[in-house]
Amino acid sequence: MSGHSKWSTIKRKKGAKDAERGRIFTRLIKEITVAARQGGGDETANPRLRAAIIAAKGANMPAKNIDNAVKKGTGELPGVHYEEVTYEGYGPGGVAIYLECLTDNKNRTVAEIRHILSKNSGSLGENGSVAWMFSKIGVVAVPAANISEDDLMMVVLEAGADDIEQEDGTFIIKSKVSALEAVKAALEKNNIVYESAEINMEPKNTIAVEGKQAEQVLKLMEALEDHDDVQNLYSNFDIDDEIIEAFNA
């Protein structure tokens, strides 16, 4: 299983905990605001905004919060100006780490990310140092309770999807970035509800880490994931599921 899939599984299991702390709402509001600022407040004409709103509704965010975030992005309401920035680095065992952040203060964010990495046996790298190790893909998450894999496959493969995996009661549909909108449109046309649809980074190769290094990697990933400015976090580690279960226990 790829590093992307490993961390996606861990994130899915800890999602309820994140929601209780409000971090997931903070990230979604930032994403909605930036999407509306860049592409306008009409979700039918703004795919990024539509995807962010779908994710927000899936997280049970109140409609008022969503509406306010859109209006802050379009300038109808005053709000913080967020900038998109990426950081690249290395973790224990030489695993690659790629971070996508939204921040209102790049100097503060880079200092805090550097501190988290160094505190957890990692280091911040130059731009481009690890990006080449990943490929951009489209990823759509569909609840498995409402549809069979065969039925879903018939719909999305015809629309250009490349693969379907199942994890924790959710079908993960992967496609080329260029096919993501067509896959979403096919799902909507067939009244198939999806939880999220986004562009992710998948590692071209993975690095196996074990023992103490594996625990250090998981601790580092969790610390980075808990930072309010981190929107998406990718790595190329491969860790045994038993170690992950023991870490989450």
C-alpha cells in the first residue's frame, strides 16, 4: 500500500478526533475562502469551491459557516487573506514529506513547520527537493454503504477513472487529474453521493520504515497534521499495519 494510502487511512480513523477539536472546520473554511476568492462564489462554475463545500457538508459544517466562508472569499464579508504555500522535507528514515498549507503569515508558518520537523528527527528541504517523488492524481471518496463496487466501477471507469480501492467503508476512486471533473460529473449524473473530490499527491515509490523509526514517522506526521495551517500532507512511507494500530491504541 502506498504512503499516500497509509496516511489517508490513518487520517480517516482520527477524523472524529480532529472534528472535536475544530481543526477540520478551520481547514475547510480556509479552503472555501481561498477557492471563492480565486474562482468566484458560484459553486456550479467553480469546481474547487464545489469540492470544498461537499467536503464541508460531509463534515456536518453548518450552512451558515459555509456561506460566511464563501462571502469572505468573494469580499462580501471582511476576512483574513490566506496564501497558498508548499513545503518539502524529510522525516526519519529519509521518507519524503510534501505539505500544502494555507497561511496568513508565511514567516510564522515556515518557522513552525521547521521546528516540528527538527523536533521529530526531520528536516526542511528546498522547493523541489521531494516534489519529483510524487505524481498528482484525482481522488474521489464514495461511501461504500450505498452502492456496490461493481455498480460504481461501471459508472466511473467509463468516465475515465483508473482504479478503485476500498478502505474503512469507503471506495477510493483514482483518476488522472484531467479526468477528475468527468468522474465527479458521472457520479452526480447517477445520483451517487461522494464525500470528497480533490487532487492529491501519490508517491511514485515507497520507503519501508520499521521499529523506532516507524514510530518517529507517525509521531511527526501527526504533529504536522495537527498544525492549523497544514491543509494536505503527503509522504512516501510504508509502515506495517500492526505498528500503526499500536501507535493509535
